[in-house]
Amino acid sequence: MNIEKIKSSLQDLIYRLQDAEKGYQELSKASSNTLVRQWLDKYAKERHSMHGVLEDEMKKLGGNPDVDTTFLGELHRMFIDIKINNTGVDNEFIAIINEIERGATTLISDYHKVLADVDMAPELVNTLMDQKTLIQNELNTLTGLREQILEAESNVQV
């Protein structure tokens, strides 16, 4: 096991999770729907907890996690703000789901890459698998909800 590679990989995931947390917070601020804001706030707190777990794991390995967001994450959040603010209330939720899907798909891919490329202790592998599965399940629920909404809209228009 290469401890430096593990720490570097954990740091990459920490950055992504922090970006996701901030993204959910930004989407929550941009949303006009109270229920959507509550849902987004829940997932922001969840991502915060997830990167906290990885920070603890990194410290166990002698690392000092960098707790910050990335420049690309900042740019993406600026793009989200512009996009959501220029979307009508009727289409707001679909636009939010589309942005979350984009970010979650990238995050899942990052987890997959770390799990495939980095030799780690079984406990850490289990932690990463659990987090990846949680994100995937949320994404499946979210995209399923989007499909139901779009289907209901198309049935109304017919």
C-alpha cells in the first residue's frame, strides 16, 4: 500500500465532496421551493459529513487534509447560479436535478477510479464503497423523480 497515493486520493475525494456540499448550498439559495431547499440542505449536510469521515481517515494515515473547494467547483457554481436564475419557476426543479446529476455522476466516477486504482485497507474500501453507493442511490432516486415529472408533464400536454 502506498500511503501517499491513498492520502492524495482521499484529498481528491474531499475536494469533490466539498464542492458538492457548496453546490447544494448554492442551489438551495437559488431555489424558490421550500421543499426543494430542505432536500438540498439535507444533501449538503450529508456531503459535509462524508468529507469529514474522509478527513478523519486521512489524519489516521498521518495526513493533513486541505479543507477547501476547488476553482473548477467555484466556476461550476457560478454557472449554476446563472442557469437557475434564468430558469422559470416551472422548470426550476428539472434544472436543479440536471445539475445535480452532472455533479453526482462525476463524483461516482471519482469514487470508482479511486476504488479501482488505489490499494487500501479493507475498512477504508468499505467506507468508500458505502459512500459511493449512497450517492448512486440518491442519484437513482433523483433521476427517477425527474422522469416522473417529465412524464406527468407530457401527459398533461397531450
